[in-house]
Amino acid sequence: MHHEEAARKLGVDPASLAPAPPAPRFATTWSRMQQEPPCSVCGRPSRTSGVIHDPDHGHRWLDRCRQCFLETRPRRCLSRQGGSLRSCVV
């Protein structure tokens, strides 16, 4: 699930999120995560940060605690096709 999809699923209002750079480097995201900003959904300390793009508000940080991340994490599976493994998103 993309960050934008996660924000929609969790009912996050992009206007309430902090402005973010369009494509932050890992070091920028890691630095933000070390500060443990509050989860954009429930207010608990976040464990992951990402950037969404909202057409009206631009780039915004989406911070999620462990529980909110688990509710919206990408689902991956491995399947065999033609003798090779490929990953798929469910």
C-alpha cells in the first residue's frame, strides 16, 4: 500500500500533516524517525515516516506508530512461476 493509500485508509487529513520535502533522502527520513514525532493518526510515538503528495497541500509527512503501520503495511507474497520466485503485492 502506498503512503497516499495508507493516509486515505486511516482517514488522515493532509492539511493536518507537517510539510515535507518532495523526495527526502534516507538520512532525512531517518533523522525524523529518531525524533519520534506523534503518529499522524493516533498520536502515539511514530515508528515509521514517509511522504505523501496531496494535490491541494503538496508534500506532507505521514508518520505512523507500529499499530497504524501494521494496519496499512504492504502485503507481499512469493509465488512460483516458471521455476522462479516472484514477489507480488496483495
